[in-house]
Amino acid sequence: MSHGTHNRPTKLTDEERQTQLAPLLGGGGWQLAEGKDAITKQFVFKDFGQAFMFMTRVALKAERLDHHPDWANVYNRVDVTLNTHSVGGLSRLDVELAKFIDQTARIAAD
Ligand SMILES: C[C@H](O)[C@H](O)[C@H]1CNC2=NC(N)=NC(=O)C2=N1
């Protein structure tokens, strides 16, 4: 896992999609977006405070990764879409951020 490096991301290969993306999609709750190569998931929290705590943690991670979610928040709901703008599709950074986001949502919901 090339944490903290600044390698330019590349699109996931078909094989990487099978091994890395499939677990997020199958049962992981993420879905392929309509009309673009991206993944999306909706997170629902108890209230705005938990939603915003989640967003704050994800924002700090996004800055460290230099990889940022496209997202929207309404009260206790956060809709997240991930893709890699520079490659116009999904890269390992989306997989890494998605896993962090799932982990963070579990913590924030405690
Ligand atoms: C200049 C800066 O490194 C780039 O614009 C980064 C910032 N965050 C990014 N986030 C995402 N999701 N995709 C990108 O291509 C991207 N590029």
C-alpha cells in the first residue's frame, strides 16, 4: 500500500476491479454510479453532529491523500461519490478512501 506517496494514480485494471472493487460493491454497500466511472454510497447518522464529525475525519484523510470526495450533506445524511478526476475513472485512491470512509462511518455512528 503506497501510503503517503505521490505516484500519479492510474485507472484500475479489470483484474484490480475484480479483487479490489468487487468487495466494496458486493455487500460493501457501494454502487457504481450511473453514467460515469465512479462509486457512490449514502451514509445516514443519528444527527448532524455525527454526520459532520464523519465529514471532518474524512476531510483530514482526503487532504493527506490529496484525494477528495464529491459529496453532499443534508442534516444527518451524507451522499459520497468517489472517482479520480485526473484519470476520469476509478483508481486505487478511490478504493483506499472508500475503505477509510466505511471504517470512519462505523466509528462516527458509535
Ligand atoms: C492538484 C491536486 O493534487 C489535484 O487536483 C488532486 C486533488 N484531489 C483530487 N481528488 C480526486 N477525487 N481526484 C483528483 O484527480 C484529484 N486531484
